[in-house]
Amino acid sequence: MVEKTTEEKERKIFENNGIKKIDDNFFQVKSVNSDKKSYDVKENKCNCMGYKLYKHGDKKSDRTCYHVEAVKLFKETQGIN
């Protein structure tokens, strides 16, 4: 389950067209805090600090961040697996 803050940020990125598709598994996602900054999301892994420090869940496979969640939402609406 994703935290409410993460959900709000993912929706903000999605609604502001902050996701650039490079290919089906690689995306550049803008930061919510800075228009000049973006993060790489590849195969549901992100290079942001939030993803690296995420501690909700027991396994590494449980890791997420709002960039990854925004990509999931984007892929869902675009019909990308």
C-alpha cells in the first residue's frame, strides 16, 4: 500500500505531464520540488534518494517512490505492460 503523500505526488507528476517515456521500461520523471531536476526510472527502480532510503516493507522488492508510482500510473493509462 502506497502512502497518501506518495499518492498525491505521483498524481501531481502525472497530471503535469512530468513523465517522459524513453522506452517501455525506461522513463525520465520530473521532480515535484524542482522543474530542473528529473530522475530515471528503469524496470520499476529509481535513482532518487527516496527510493534508496525507502523503508516501508520487509523486502527490497517492496521499495517504491513517487517517481516509480507515477510511471506505474502512466503505464496503466497508456496500456504498457
